[in-house]
Amino acid sequence: MSRLSDDWRMAHSENLISLIYLSSEAVPFSEQDLIELLEKSRQSNAALGMTGMLLYKDGNFLQVLEGETEKVLALYEKIRQDERHRSLTILSREAISHRDFPDWSMGFRDLRSPDTVRRPDFSHFVDTSLTAADLSADPGRARKLLMFFKEDKASVKSVGAC
């Protein structure tokens, strides 16, 4: 391939990455705090062309961010600097050719909710803690957990419904 076509291709590709990380809340989040966080995240992510999914349980967050490399890394750095989060751990960072969550600026599921526990397909896999101790050894498990809720679009639209 010629140098010109390589440059053209680089300039016209989205250069997408997926970044999956864990964090813990520095202070407890109320349901209202979660709603506000989610609303702001959805607005900001939509403006940046970012997509993803956020899972919450027992003060811990598991999130996947998808988008252009520079934007994803800048957002992760902003989250890392946010005093509401602590103990951030990157589980996976990889180039992707397509988004797994293309329709969501930020899907959300509270894994403590009764609706989650009552799901007919609920299992001990879903009941995992969202901690580095449980997920660092097998980052693929984190992706599987996020993808499990991708199929359940109706229940990830709002905090109150989750």
C-alpha cells in the first residue's frame, strides 16, 4: 500500500478503543447521586461520541467506554481525577473495529436492584462483586458481565427502573 493511502486511511478512521475499568466510590452515592451522575455522563458522552455501559454494586463501578482513543483516554483521566472515585483499575484497553454498545451514550444497571436478582437468567456470575480482586485475574469476565446486560435494553434506561 502506498504512503498516501495509509495517510488517508488514518485520517478517515475513527481509531476506536474500548476501555474497561473498575472504581470504588469515595463517599456513598445515593440513588439521586447516581441519577445525576448518569444524566451528566449521558449528555457528555453523547457530545463526545462516546458509548458504553456502567454497572454499579455495593459502592463499586464497572464501566466500559468506547470511542476515539484520545477522547476515551481524556475521559478516563477526568474520571481518575474525580474525587468521588478511588481505586481505579484498568482491566482492559484494546483497539476495536466496532462498538459493542453503539446505541447507548451510557447504559446502566444497578446490580443490587430486586429486578436484577429476580431475572430468570440470574446466576452467581451476575452476583459477582465488582472488585479488582474478583475481576483483575480474568478481564474477559468483566466484558462478559457488561455484555450480559447489553441484551436487556428496557431495564438499563434509567436508574429508577434498574
